[in-house]
Amino acid sequence: MRLRILGSAAAEGWPAMFCSCPACQKARANGGKDLRRRTAYMLDDDTLIDYGPDIYAQSLEFNLDLAKVKRLLITHSHTDHLTPRELTWRRKGFSTAQNLMKIYANQASADRINECPTYDSLEPLKAELHILKPGDKLVDEDLTIQTILADHAQPPEEPLNYILERNGVCVFIGNDSGWWCQESWDIIGQYKYDIVIIECTYGVRWPEQRAKHMGANVSVAVRDELKRLGCLKENALVAVNHFSHNIQNLHTDLEQFFNPKGILVGYDGMILER
Ligand SMILES: [Zn+2]
Ligand SMILES: [Zn+2]
Ligand SMILES: [Zn+2]
């Protein structure tokens, strides 16, 4: 299974659009791994995880054929993870997509999708909405989808993280979230992972942050807890992702902290394969 990171920034992107702070200036000068689009992932070539405002640019940058996408998994309703109006372009006259694309989302995300003013319904877009709750587990063709409750968006929204299994390979995508509740850990502990994404919005600057988002020490503690639970397969790939530019830690700063601990630092275009 191949997981490609399409974006590695928090909501504002990095460089942030209207920001000239030192970290944004350095990112503009450095380019490469310091340019971070809004967080999203492509699993193999048929499953997108999140659909933020950079999806079109990501499709160009990483040569994605979005017409092949069979399913869209939305974590939560925040605008960096969900841009419903970009679904508009699946409609006849603009798209050759033939398949029915399934959109899996929590209720708050489904409400945003249904209320988007640029289309009347999902039918002409050849898209179909499936509402998920935390703890749901379902099988869609050869992909097993398990949700857990994330520690993130304001109630009553129930933000989701996803555990995905295909051909015996298991991926856990853990953003956006702080440290999970026990019910979520109980589900996390039932799987053995080949690839794990841990979020790190607060970076090395605020390392102890553990509510709603995580800082670097808490990201490491997640990896350690997964190890303690026996949930990491040998040679599992563990990467941190979803960084706010406010941390001011450039890619090499993050690598200096994480690489000696055996944790990879996500960047746009990174491929994790098992
Ligand atoms: Zn986010
Ligand atoms: Zn900045
Ligand atoms: Zn969020």
C-alpha cells in the first residue's frame, strides 16, 4: 500500500498566505520541503483522505488522476480539510468521471457538503455521501475503514481519524487530534500498523501541547504508546505531519528533533510504502 502526503501544513499553509514572519520568509527562500500545502493524503490511487483548498494544486503537483478516485474520506469539517465547492467540477460538462465517488464524512462535514451553494445535489456530481460515526467499521471493496473519535473540533462535531487496511497492510492517519480518549485508544490498540501518521501542529516550539492538536513530545509519546501496546509492526514507518508555521521550526529543525528518535518528518510529496 502506498500513502502519499499531499500536504503537510495546518490551516494557514506554510508560508502562510499573508505572512512575512521569519519562518515564512525562509520557506519562500528555501522552497522544497519547507513549502507546505494544506494536509491531505492519497492512498494508492483510489482513496483521498481530506479535500482541502489546495486539492487542485496538489493534483497538478503530484500528477494525480482524480477521476480514478473511488472514495473520499473526510476527517472533520474545518476548511483546511474540506472544500465542498471543489466537488462542483465532477458535474457533466466539466468531468468525464464515470464512477460513483463515495464520500465518507461525519455529520458536520456532511452538512457543509450538503449546504454548498455551487451545486443543488450530489447526484449530478456522481457522488454519494455516507455518514460515519466514531467507532464505525466498514468494508468498501478491498479496503477496511475504521473510524475513531479524534480530540479536536468543537462539540457537537465528532471529528474522525481513520485506520485503513488493505491486503494485510494497515495505515493509521492520526490528524487532526490531541491525545485520544480511552475509547479511541481501545480501538487503536486492536490493530498492528505498517504506516502511522501522528500529528504535530505545535512542533518543537510547544512540545507539551496535548489537547486538540499535539506538540513534539506528545507526538513521540504517541509512538511510544503504540510500541508499548505492541501495535507497531517491525519496520513500521512512523511520520509526523500537519505543522503550523507559528512553530517556526523549518523542515531540517524538525528532522533534527525527530529523526534520532526514529520518526520521519512529513513533507508534501512524501511517499510511505509497505
Ligand atoms: Zn487541520
Ligand atoms: Zn509566517
Ligand atoms: Zn481541524
